[in-house]
Amino acid sequence: MGLSLLAAGCSQAGGNTPGASEGKSGAKEEAIEWNNPLVEQRADPFVMRHTDGYYYFTASVPEYDRIEVRRAKTLGELAKAETVTVWQKHESGPMSKHIWAPEIHHIDGKWYIYFAAARTNAPFDHRIYVLENASANPLEGTWTEKGQLKTDWESFALDATTFEHKGTRYLVWAQKDPSIYGNSNLYIAPMANPWTLGGRQVLISQPEYDWEQIGFWVNEGAAVIKHDGRLFMTYSASATDANYAVGLLTASESADLLDPKAWTKSEKPVFATSEENGQYGPGHNSFTVSPDGKRDIMVYHARSYKEITGDPLYDPNRHARAKYVTWNADGTPNFGVPLPDTKQEK
């Protein structure tokens, strides 16, 4: 499941019309409601709606020491849903420090979690790791460590996401190329199985615009959504303070996704700080859909204040939030601006 199901359920609707609406059958469709923040103190949020009708949620916790999963029938119920710690960091060695940005995916009948972890003696030298669970409900059963997901280099790597397109499963992630200045670039590769690359990795984006180079030269946190014959890949850039923002890559659904020329990049961010709404540093988003599968939803984190004491990485108040994605007449996504706190979507 995961993004392959999302692609099948992408909406064609636009606007945030409140209340229930009538579908083609004339029946009333269930309205979706939630408050922002969606879940407090959860950065890098990932939400997927599975075929069992549940929304599954995971994210970075402020302590960076474990991976949690929760589920609920609606986005609005996630805040109070039972939370299960499915994995905890090791005491030493690999996977012992700074557990970041987990994502949960359902692939070929099993659950997988992709996450980044460092070592206690090298707290910012991350690698990508994979967990597997064969249980029908990922809050139950056993999570097995599949080990490190190996890429071309033993260098800083994180924020892996996966999607299926035209029969091929792909991995997209952020990594430091030792030969390129900066902190991380975006790469794509086909997969042989959910924990192994099946071909060469290809650079598709690196920090090149001023807005991507504030504090750190970063491209990270990719997410893919399909619509109207194209693939749209959001990603986040710059330091994790109010400068953090979302960019966009676009490719035709018929293109060779492993050809860097297939991807075009927006020169300006498509989702950024809103002083008016009191929302700062939105980013590291994922995509999900409404219960009827007709409306696309962006889940992201942001702070409700600008001034931060100390390293932004250790400020715990990046809260998970959500808003509808609408679609422009030319088929491109319109992310709008981050919604103010306490606003309810209907």
C-alpha cells in the first residue's frame, strides 16, 4: 500500500468546502474534521490510510529515542489514539542515537518502517534502517530489524520514503555526497526488495537556490503524490527554524524517473512560514487522503512561534498539522499557506 494506494485514490476536487458534500451517487459523503495541531510535539509526521480504514501515524518524538505508531479511523482522533512504542534505540553502536523521521509503509502484505539513526559516539552521522512486521495490525506482532539500507556511500543519510510506479518500487532519500558541498541532496533508486536497492542511485535535487541554503545546505524529507499524469515530489530545505520550507519537483508519469532530466524543480518554495497565521518553519510533510479517497491531504510540522532558545533541533514544539491540497487548473498542486492553530477543517 502506501503511496501506490494514495496514487489510486488521488482526488480531482479542489477547494475546502465545509461540511458534507454530495458525490456522483447523490449520497452524502462523510466530512473530515480535525484541529491543528493534529498531534503535538511530533515532528516529521508520516500518515498513511490503509485498506483497513485506519490512518496510521508515526513521527519523530522529542527525545529521539524510540519509534511510536498509532492509528485512528479519522485524522481528528489521532491525537488521543493509543500510542505503541514499536522499537527503542540501542544502548550503543548503530541505531543508538538520534532516531529520526520514521515512515510506515505496507508492502507486499507486510509492514515496514524506514528511519534514520546515528551512533552515540557519532550523533550526527546517520544511516537509514528498516524494520519489518508481518502482523495485520502493526501495533501488534513483532518488528524485526532488517538492518541498514545500503546506498552508494557510507555517509550521512536519512529521510527515506518509498513509492510504487508502473510496477517498479522506488526509494527516495537524502544523503551527503562527499564530493558535493552541502549537507544533503535527494537521490532516487529502484528497489530489489523493501530493504535493498536494486539499481544505481541518481541525484535528482541539491540545494541550489538561496532559500535552500539558509543555515544548512539541505534537501530532505521527500514525499510523492500523483495527479493528472504527473508525479509531484515535495521536499524540505534549510535549517529547522523559521527558514525551513517546502520545495517541489515534478515529473511526467511516462518519464524515466531515474533520469535526472525528468525532474523539474520549482525556483521558489511552495509552502513556507506564514507570519500572518503564526506558523513558522513548515515542512517534512507526507500525503494522505480523505476517507472517501477523493481529497488529498498534506500532513506537515510547524512551530507556532519564531524565536527559539538554543538549537532548533532540540526545541520540542514542532507539532504535526494537516491541511487539504487543492489542484490548480493546470493540474499542479496548490498547498496554500500553513493554517493557524485551532482552525478546524471540515
